[in-house]
Amino acid sequence: MTIAILALLTLIEGMRRVPAGSVVLRRVLFGLWTVERPEPAERLRLLSWWSPIVTTIVLAPRQSYQKTSVTDLRARLDGRELYTPLFDLRVLGVVELVALVLGVPLALQRFGAIGFFAALGAVVLLCLTIFTALLFGGRKLGKRWGWAFPFLSPFAAPRAAEALLEEALRDVAPAVVGNTLLPEDAFVGWMRPFVYDATNGREVEHRFLEGVNVKELRASLAQRPPSQNGQGLWCPRCGATFIHGDSCSECGVHLVA
Ligand SMILES: [Zn+2]
């Protein structure tokens, strides 16, 4: 019972307000990153399921973006200044999550009050370690000391790695982040509607195309029709496949064979 309540409390930490136009990227453990369509409207969402088990980052729209390339960003993410704290925070986050949700109730059940306080002490120690690691990671990104304080909470501490990564990517154009983190097919597929809109004179938010070569992407898209089994129809804008119909239900664009 206690385990369920603690698990629920940590899960609630994953609830976040997502501004309109945000790009949400997600990965499970060390799996591949996935991306969603930009958020149509601001809303409250359950984003992270027991981060760092599921890591979710939100790229909220910015007025302007850092001039950076995929190569530079990759080098930064793989560099010691970010890679090490991110890795440490992820490992510590998993340990702290398990210690909090399973360790504390089980220690109480097995060893009584002494067990409970010992487990609690371990959780506090882990939180302090996470807080310190996040503080130094954040300092390198130019964050003030106060920024890391919310992550002293044992329920929020597991999210520290996610918060640091999000902070590092905050001013990077979404397409550059996508191109760096996502597998190539996923990235190209995600860019399809933006490229389509730009090519066909439709309205497109320029920030989604920042940092990419539209011409190259268009060529790359032309070589990748969406996977289909046999004689399907598909939407040239979003890449969705259809069995019949003449326009895409989502985009209102004429389907092609
Ligand atoms: Zn479509």
C-alpha cells in the first residue's frame, strides 16, 4: 500500500504544464528518442513516467535560438561537462527512486523504526548528492544556485537528469535537437509536414526549420515514402497512410498513391 502511494507521488512529479508550440521528446531508459507533433495548445500533461525510467524533455518555443550545429551539439552532449553529470544523475535518480519507493517501506516492514530511519537517511543522502551534482551541472550552463533547489525533494530528485538535459537544450532550435537525438528516419519523418508546408507555400513557423537545410531534407524525404504494404495511399504532408479516401483527415491534403 505504502509502495503504491509513494509510486503515485513520484508519478505526479511527472505532471507538467506544456506551453503551446512545444516539442516533446521522449525516451525509455537508454532506448531511442521519439518525438511528438508540436503541442497545439497549452495543457497540463503527465510527461515523465518515473523519470529517469522514462525521460521526457520539453522544448518550449523561444524568440531566438543559439547558432549551433548538429555536430556542435553532439560534441557538447558527449563532452565531459554534460555527459558525466547527466550519466551520474541518471544512475543516482534510479537508485533514489528505488530506495524511496521500495526501500523505505520494505525496511520499515522488515526492521521496524530503525530500518525506516536508516532507509530514510539513505534517501536524504542520495537527494543531497543529486542536488550537488545538479548544482554543478547547472553552474556550467550558467544557472543560478537557486535553480536546483526544487530537486532536493525526494519525489523530484529522480527528474534531475531530465531537467539538466532540458536546460542544456533550451536555446537550441528544435530541428537541431531532433536531428541530434532522433534516429534519422524518425527525424526526417517528423520534419515532413514543415518541409511540405514550406515547399507548398503554406504557413509554417520558421523556428521549426531553423538549423536545417530544407533542400537536403526535401531530397531525403523524396527517397523515403512512408512504409506501406502494397497499394496504399498516403498523405504527402504528414506521411500517414490510408486505404481509401482522397484527402488526409488530419491535413486536408490530397492523398497520393
Ligand atoms: Zn496528413
